[in-house]
Amino acid sequence: MYDITTRGATPRGGWRTRAVIALGLLALLLVAAVPVALLVGLFMMLLGHVIAGLALFGASILVAFVGVAIAALTGVRHVRKLVSEHAQRVIQLRRGDYGYD
């Protein structure tokens, strides 16, 4: 697919690869926001807004879970597509094809 033998050339992914990376980074940011939401929710509960604090924390966990699930599913689909594209060039060698003479 890409010729890496030329000097300075690096393989670059298409828009699908960039989308999978972006979804992974978004999922990482959403997971990192969960402790912040916990602290903000605790602060809100201390000020008397118990239901809103619990809702904020619960919603942040739910959104982080959905983000990770979507990133995982698209990543698996992308890897399967890459493997299926490269699997056409792989052949199975028989015992007689090896040169051990």
C-alpha cells in the first residue's frame, strides 16, 4: 500500500485511521474527566444540590463508558479491515516449499 523504502517516507493513515485515533483521544479525555466530575459533584452536594451532584457524576461515567465503547468498536472494525486487506497477500507454504537441502 505504501512504499517506505524511499528516504524520509512514512506511512500516513487515511481519514478512517485519523477518525479512529480521534475517537480514542476523545475517549481518553472523557475518562480523564470522570474524577473532575466527581470533585465538582461532591462540591455541589456540599452546597446542597445533592441530586444535581449525583446526576453530574453519573452522567460523566455514562458518557465516558459510551465514548470508550464507540472507540473500541470502531478500532476493532478498523483493525479487521486492515488485516483483511493484507491477508490477501499472505500465502500458506507447504512442507516441500521450504528449502532445507
